[in-house]
Amino acid sequence: MNSAYIWIAFPIAISVVLFLLQKRKTLVAIIAMGTSALLAGLAAWLPMQDQIVLWRWVLPYSDTLNILGRKFVLSAAERPSLMVIYFIAALWFGAVPLARPNRLFVPLSLAMVALLTAAIAVEPFLFAGVLIVIAVLVSLPFLSPPGTRVGRGVLRYLSFQTIGMPFILISGFMFTGLEVGPGNPEYVAIAAALLVIGFALMLGIFPFNTWILMVAEKAHPYPTAFVFLLLPIAVSMFGFGFFDNYVWLKDNPSTTLLLQVTGVVMVITAGVWGAVEKHIVRLMGFAIIVDVGFSLIAMGLAVDSEAQIYRLLFYALLVPRGLSLGILALASSALLQRSVPLEFNKVRGLSRQLPIISVSVLIALFCIAGMPLLASFPIKLAILEGISVSIPQVSIWVILGSLGLLAGAARLMLSMVSDSRENLEIQPESRLLKVFLLVGILILVMIGIFPNIFIQLVSNFPVPLG
């Protein structure tokens, strides 16, 4: 028995089985949800020892698997991360029958989760980049289903990811041998420039963020939101691997400054454009850019001073992001099923006909924007306090970026509550859909009201790559 077999090989095998059963959508969703919940439970239940006792059988257990000279290590330190990853996946799969994405989504997204787990586990950490690119390729069929025309956004998404990763890998190989300290300054500058370009392409940092908006506008919102959630997590954790393996890179003041300024640029540009956006799912794309910008600011603070505090905030921010994206994607999918266009001027008066869906869209956007009393507010407030101490001049721009996203969400709210010129018959919200959305909203509100309890719960959750 090996940990890699349980949390990597097993879900990949299940995804293959689900691919063969893809026509039975409800059954596939139930199996995927059950598998993810089982793996989350095993991460919490399996003992931290060299053997597992199952009734009369005693099975040897190892947390390291060697494949072709590469190690996949899922030790006790990674267990909380595995529990969170697979628990969130179980929630996403549970709502699939309500969101109704294309039938390839469930089997391929389960494979993506397993590949992310493999990226967390692989040593040397640079090989995580290869696994991330494989995950990108796996996501293409459910972003652009077979039989449909491939959109420009999906093509640009593929291009930026596949072009960006070689830049990162080349810089990583150039850094090899420099673990103790940098050598030739010109050599290091070239490697650092390649690293910055690679991460800019993969994370959608301005001006390479166009694929996010194009994919959001054309693809189904549910699988799109899943990619928006999963990919930045994988790439950001990969970035932490560089800081943990090259201490001199982390100690360089330019690294901290670059991360923080890049994050600020993402927040302000996305906030400005989000304030004038007129499409719900494109606004979701701007919201993701803002949130990733806050994550980069937290990364910059984590490599500067009080690293543990800001690294904790970086990972804590992922939970409200995942919940908000799930709620927003599910609500947007429900609107599409009811033939409601997602433009602002087409949802006038929607709050009277579909109140729960309307409130869910608004709460999710307000949460990502950092609205007080919602889940992300205390975390982003702490990050904002950190950047105000580090670079006081730019903190006001971070606030303005968040206010821009809030303004976009407020414009959507005004449209939803205004009088409609048309009285259309719209299918009412189902009870199960209301339960999913209301539970998600309740969790976001509870985290916002009791942030200390939430921070205490996640204080030992994720660990970086490598």
C-alpha cells in the first residue's frame, strides 16, 4: 500500500471508468462525489504509521513512491491539503446534476484533481510543471466539447499555458546549482526574467489575462470556474517551490517588490475594467484576476517578513474563493438553463422571479471583492495591512481595485432589482438548487463573522510544493 496509489493512481483509474460511463451523467457525478469524499475521509482517518490494519490483514504502508528516478511523496504534512482538495472536489461534483455541464467534465476534472495532487507530491519539484501542463491539456475537452468549434479563448488559454511553462522550466534548470547563492549576475538576471515571463503567462498577469475573459464569455460557466479555481492554485504552489528551494531568491528584496507590484497591477486593472463590465461571467473573470492579485501580494509578503502568517493567509484565501466561484458558477449555469442571457441589461427585474439565484450571484461577487461581513474580507484586510506597511504608496490602489469590482457587482444588483420591461415566464428555482446555494451563502457569511475560528481550522492545511 502506498499513499500515491491512494490519492493519485486510484482517482485517475476512477476517472477512466467514469469516462467510459459518461452517458450516465447522474451516476457519474455520484461516483465522482463519493470517490472524492472517500479520499478526503482517508486523508483524515488513515493512521500516520508504516502499516495499516484492516480487520485480520496487516498491510505495509509507505508515503513515498519511486517512478523512473522520481519520487512522489505524500507524507503526514500533506494530509490536510489532500483532505481540503478532495472535499472541495466532492462539493463541486455534488452540484454537477444541477449545473449540467457537458458530460466530459466530471471524469476529466477528477483526473485534474489527481494531477494537482501529483504536482504537490513530485520531487524534484520542477517536474510539477510538466504535470500542470498535462492538467491543462486534460481540461481542454470539457472547456470546448468535441463537436463544437474551438473558441479563440480556449486556444489562447492553451497557447499561454504551453508557452509559459517552458520559460519556467528553463529558468529552473538555470537556477540548478545556485541553491546556496547566485553566481554570475547577468546569468541570474536572464533566468529571473524567464521565470517572470513564464508565471505571467500562466497566471494571466496583465497583459496576458485576455484568455481568462474570452474563456469566461464563451465556455460553460461551471467547468470554466473549476479551471479558474484549480489552475492558479497549482501554479502558485509551484511558485512557492522556487522560494523554498532557492533561499537566495526569497531573500532578494527585488523578488518581494516584484510580486507585490505585480499583484497590485492585477487588482487595479481588473477592478477598473470590472467596474464597467456588462456580462456576468466576464465579471467573474475580472473577479478571479483581482483575487489572484491578492494572492500574489500575500506571496510577496510571505517571502519578505513574518512568512508563516502571510503564507497562511495565502492558503486561507483559497477557501472563500472556491466557495464563491462554486456559488457563482452554479447560479450562472441555472440562469443559462432557464434561457436567461447573462448580460446586465437582460437580467432586469430578475430578483423578483429568481430571488435565490440573484442573491447568490451578488453575494459571490461581493465576497470576492472583499465586502465586509463576508468570508474574504478579514483575509484581504490583513493582506492590505501588510502591503500598507511594506509599500504604503500602493495600498490605496489595491483599495481602488477592490472598489472597482464592488462597483461592477453593485451595477449588476441595480439591474436585477430594477423594473423589467418584459414579463417572461421563467422556470422557478428547484428546492435542491436553493439548498445548495443557501448553504454556500451561509458558509461565506459564517466565515466572515467568525474569521478567527476559520483561520484556526485552516492553520495546518496546505503545504507548498517540494
